[in-house]
Amino acid sequence: MKKKIRVVISGVGIVSPFGVGNKVFWNGIKSGKSSMSRTLKFSSLMKKKMKTGEVKDFDIKDHLQLKGLRHLSKSTEFALVASKLALDDGKVAYPLNKRASESCGVALGTVNGTLKDILSLHHEILVEGPRGINPFAFPNISPNSVPSHVSMKFNITGFNACVISEASTGMDAVFYAANMIKEHGYKMGLSGASESLCQEIFDSGYALRTLAGTLPGTKEISCPYDARRNGVIMSEGCSVFLLEEMEHALKRKATIYAEIKGFGASFDCRTKKGYCPDAKGAIVSMQKALDDAGCSPGDIDFIMGSATSRRGSDRTEVLAVKRVFEEKAKEVPITSIKGALGYSFGASSSFDIAAALFSLKSSTIPPTLNYRSSDAGCQGLNIVSKNAVKKKVNKVLINSFSTGGFNSALIIERFRGKK
């Protein structure tokens, strides 16, 4: 009988709108602080400065010494620094030696992280003509350049993958890496997602009226599950995790944050409004994650919610949680960190995973910033608001339900040893 391989998380690295590092991220999330401010970079189509969650005062040279920095996308820079921090946190020396290199891989995702570079190159072609473009810029316009640069910097020669599935990107990348460890003999993997904002993304959100405060009579506020919710506040950043085969982590006496217990995914084909009103895909993904983990809704101590502060999508998640958890939905605590962090596209679910890991470690459930009261569509859940809640947490369900139909759910558990 094939031995069951267990996968744990032994390192975390974060670049967020709160700043660089795990401590500044978690202190901001658990204390209910907002990382959003009037944008320094972007104006809306109406030339109005609006709020974003920008990574401010970031200079990759403060953290890594690299050649050829001029042509790296900002999302690649975020990913390189977050990967370094994850390896440092996991006490893994780099560049990896030959044996470690071959048994380690990278699975990172980005949705819009290289869009600015694509558009810049397109502009050069239109203005200067084909002979006027810089050939060194071309390799960095592809999304897969993000994980590629991480592998090259840290000498990781195992699997390398770029995952793109809207807000579920970071979570799906974690599952990809975990599956490579479980099924294909790898010992370690770096996984997560990185995103950077640009003017074109911001203007698209403004034109589509998906940004908070763009609809008449609404306020510019990110307030998941709240009756005032009216859109997202865009943000950027990166979370990277060091995944390991459990025996490998124990052998090198690594500090283990949590064990990955279950994963589920589903796709909604009917998404005319950007989400599925009957929540079918969200329900299926949560149920599959519970089945994969071999647990019931009653075993979940805390739900890290997906809610982005969009009216329809938040309501869809609430409906899904009620259907899966039934009477337990009124009891299990649920929170969303989007009120503090904003919506960072593919990196959103990786930030959610990071917050869940720190919740396990500190026995603290962070609050849903800006939540006051729900409308009829979001009532009936135990939403953590105002202040963080001290509670020992053993199992966390993390949801990621995206516009466009992507649904993923992940269950992590406090590590209890080999048995």
C-alpha cells in the first residue's frame, strides 16, 4: 500500500500594502487597521485620486542584490523578495545545492502582474517600430516570467508553473505545489501569487464601476458583508509559502505553521453577473475540501472568508456557507481581511492563507474591518467584527470565490505531530 504523503507549510514571506515582512502584515490585519490610502500613482478616468492598497517605499535593492533589475516587472520584484523571506523564515539556505535544487519546485501565479510591461512593449512597437524595441524587455512580459525568475535566483530546478485563475490563483498554486510533493516525490516547493497595479487596470475597474465609490451615492469603502458594500478597493503585493513533505521538514527540525488537509475546486459556467447567484460552485468547492480533509463542517473552527465587498459576490458566499454548514453557520466565526487589505486579484487568496496561518499560530481571529451590519442577503453568519477574537483554532476553511466562475477552498490544520 502506498504511503500517504503529508504536506506542511514551514515558511511564509509577505510583501503587502502594510509593508515588507510577516510581522507588519499580521499586526495590521489583527489590529483592524486599513492599509489603503489615496493612490500615489493613479488617477481615475475622472482624474480623481481614489484609494488603493499600494506597496509603498518598496525597493528590491534593499532586500536582494540582482543584475538586470531594470527589466523586471514589479510583480516579479515582489515575488523575489517574498520568496527570499519565505526561505529565510523556513531556514533554508540559498542558492540551493544540487540535491535540494532538484527536489524543490516553484508554483507562483499572477493575473495582471505583467500587464503594464505588455502594454509598454506594445507602445514601443507602435511608436518606435519593431527595430526600436528593447529585446531584453520581451522575456519579462509573460506571466510565467514571475516563477521563472524565482527559480533562477534561488537555483530551483524542479517543477516550475505559473497559475492563473483570478482570485483563486494563489490558493490554486499552493494546491499545485502540494500535489507535486504528494504525488511526484518532490520534497519542497515555493508557492503563492504576486500582483502589481497599473493605470490601465485601475481605469478598467473604474469604467466597469467595480471600484468602491464609483456608483452614484456610494462611499469609497471596502466593507465585506456590510450593507454599505458597493465595490472593491484595488491593492497589490505578494505572499509566498514554503511547502514541505512532512518527514523532510521534521528531519531538518523546521518550524511548522500548519498541515494542508484538504482542497476543493469548481467552476461556474453561468456567470453573467460575474458570480453565480445560486452559489453552486462555491458550495461544491467547500464540500470537496471537507471531503478531502475527511472532516465535517462541525470540525471547522474558523472560516477565512472570500468576501471582497461586492454586493452580489458577498451574498453568494453567505448563501454557500449557510448551505454547507446549515445550523453551524450561525456559530462558526467568519471574517474577511479585504476591508483591511483590499482586493489584490490573484494574490488575494494567498494573503488569506497567510492570515489563516498566523491565526493558527497566535490563536487569534482577525476582525472584518468596516463591518457594522448586514443587509438581508448577508445575515445569519457569525461575522467577527470590531476587534480580534482570542480563540484556539485547529482547523481553518479558507474560501476563494472569484468573478468569472473560479471557486476554490482550502483546509489547513494546526500541526499535531506525525501521528
